Amino acid sequence: MAQTGTGGAALDVLGIGNAIVDVVASATEATLAEWGMAKGAMALIDTARAEAIHASLTASVQTGGGSAANTCAAAASLGAKAGYLGKVADDEPGRAFAADLKALGIRFPTAPLKGGDPTARCLILVTPDGQRTMNTYLGACVAFGEADVDKAAVESAAVTYLEGYLFDPPAAQAAFRHAAAIAHGAGRAVALTLSDAFCVGRHRTAFLDLITRDCDIVFANEDEALSLFQVNDVDEATRAFAATGKLVALTRSEKGSRIIGGGEVIDMPAAPTTVIDTTGAGDAYAAGFLAAHAKALPLAECGRWGSVAASEAISHFGARPQADLKALVGA
């Protein structure tokens, strides 16, 4: 495994992902049915559907978003030094997205797209049980490619964190491998979050190859893990992950998380909370885990930080932290 401590790195974590503005709103089961949405899933939508859904939402909250960006924001809140690479347009939402990251102290060197699609949006409908259904318009995100991989930023980061949601465009897949090669060439580590079971279904073989060849740390939830290995039991998925030799954090909602690595399997309980909106739970878990890992804390403590960060994320609308995460983890 590549070096995973900070080792003099300027950044603890560098996220690479879909740069998206999140729009979060409450919704009923009937609303989901009206739009033909699969509850709890993420669907890619075109410009027309994005505009129609967006126009129908009332009392929505708009914030900077995108899975890896949310992880970087939460990691920064925990005191980690964070950077981010992702493509926005040269428009008002894109400038707001950049300003949001910079206000959090997150380095964001990616040049905006000029003359192409507008900045991406994720329309998140939250039902009363806290489940989120995401409708993602990728817009400028799909323009991210190898040329947008900032070599100096990757070389300076202890861990480069790759977002599975970005994996659809071939240019982004090439960018992932390019970033991994740069990171490993500098003795740094590479992490991957599988992001969504539907992503895994589309890219199962490619994800397995990426994990085997290019990754040191993997984040997955239970559904993603079962889909990746095409098994029906979490213990089977655990054995399959263990066979890869990678460090794996497997999140299991109210059952907590399972950490697999170094010949150990550690089950961590979920931190107690009241579930309001599950948006960003996995992103926050990865942030807590990586922030603790940057401090070379034991794996069980990395899992605890992840669980605490995730519990904070699901206690309110929106994926970005609203409480003092450092105080919550006792840092």
C-alpha cells in the first residue's frame, strides 16, 4: 500500500468529483410517484427535466454540493487540510461554488468551463422518513478530464479521494487513472468511494479493476458492496474486500460501519442521532475517517470519527456540517 500518513503533505485530502450545486427540498411519496422517481436512488437527468423539477420545488435550500466536495468540506471542519478538483461553468452558480469552497479554506485550482454547459445541479427530494432521492443534472461536470488533474495538487496530497459518481464519462475515467498514477508516483495514497449501487452496476468490472490496480482505500455502503461482488451477504462482501488487501470502510446505516484492513475486521456502532435527511451521510463518514487517518489515529478511532460526522450530517437538511465537528469528535 502507498503511504497513507501525511508525511509532510501540504494537503491531507484532495477530492476529485462532480462539482454540483445542491438544491434540497421536502417531498411526499406522492411527489416521487408523480415524477416517476425511484425512492432513495440517484438518477441522471437532462436540462429540460432539471428545469421542470427545480421549478416545482418550494422552500428549497441551495448550497454548494457534490459528494467529494461535501467530504472535503466536512474534513476541513475537522481540521484537515483539503483541496478539491471539479469542473464548474463560468457562471454565477459556478462562481458561488468556488467561493463557498474557498471560504472553507479548501484549495480549488480547477479552471472554469467557458462557453459550454452550465454548472451542475443536484435536486434532492427528502421524504418524511429522511430518505433522499437525487436527480442530478451534470452540466459542466462531464467536461472534467486529464487536463484538469492538477499535478502539483495531487503530489501534495496525502490521499487523493476519487468520487464514483464522476466515473461515467470516459474522460473522467482517464482522469482518475492519471491522478492515481501521479499520486503513487509521489508515494501518496488513493481512495475511492463507490458512491451509489447504480454506479457500481454500470461500472462493476471497471471499478474492480480500479480498486485492484489504483486504490489503497475504499469507501462503500452495504448495497454498493453487495453489488460490486454480486453477493447476497455482507460477510461474503467482507471476505471479498479482505482478499483485495485494501483498507476498506463499509458503512451500514443504523448498523454502524465495518473497517477491513491489516488483517482486522472492526465493527463500529453508529453514533446516535435523530434522522432528518440522509443526504451526505457517506460523504461525512469518509471525511471523518480520512481526517482521523491523517492524524495516524487507530482504525477504530477513524471509524468513530466517521460515525460521528455521519450522524451530524443526517441530523439536519443539507450535506454540509452545521455543528462543530471537532468538538463532537473530541479533537
